[in-house]
Amino acid sequence: MNTLIESDKVIGTEVYGPDEAHVGEVKRLVLEKTGGKVAHAVLGFGGFLGMGQDYYPIPWSKLTYNEALGGFQIDITKDQLDEAPRYDQASEYDWSDDNNRRIYDYYGVQPYW
């Protein structure tokens, strides 16, 4: 099995919840500048035909590729997403160290650094 993939093939990949229901897609990847590690996948949820969609930075380690679904699966519930760090598509997220830590703390995941 090939374990590598180009970033442009990750963008647009569908994302499914714990119940295998479609919840959104990967909109962008956020990389650590000096080490090159993927810190977050920014997922697009909500809206209609891409309009009014919110973007959710989720630690990369929360995504698991599910071959049967043909996309990534997350173990994050709708209730968790309701309170999760997010920004709207017309804004830029503040990728400060404090906000980066806040994302990892929110999801209870060990940071990549």
C-alpha cells in the first residue's frame, strides 16, 4: 500500500463522521513552516453549495483514511463541532501559537510539536 499522497489530491476529499454520514470536505492543509509536518486539515462544513460554509481547523491526527468510504473519517460529533474553533470562508484564521494550542486542547489531541 502506498502511504504517500500529493496535497492537491487531499484537497476536496470528502469527510465522514463516526456514523459514516458525509459531513464535509478538506478545504486546505496547514503545514508547520520549518518542519513540514501537517498540523491541521481545514474542513468545510455547512452552507449551501459552498456558500456560507464555516471552516474548521482539525488536528491532522484526527483524520483516518477509510478506503471503503473513499474519504477521511473523523470521530468528532456534531455537538463537538458546534463549539469547535472555526472561521468563515471570507476570513483568515489567526494561526498564532495560542490558537494552535487551543485547537489541539479542544480536541484533546497530543500536539504535533
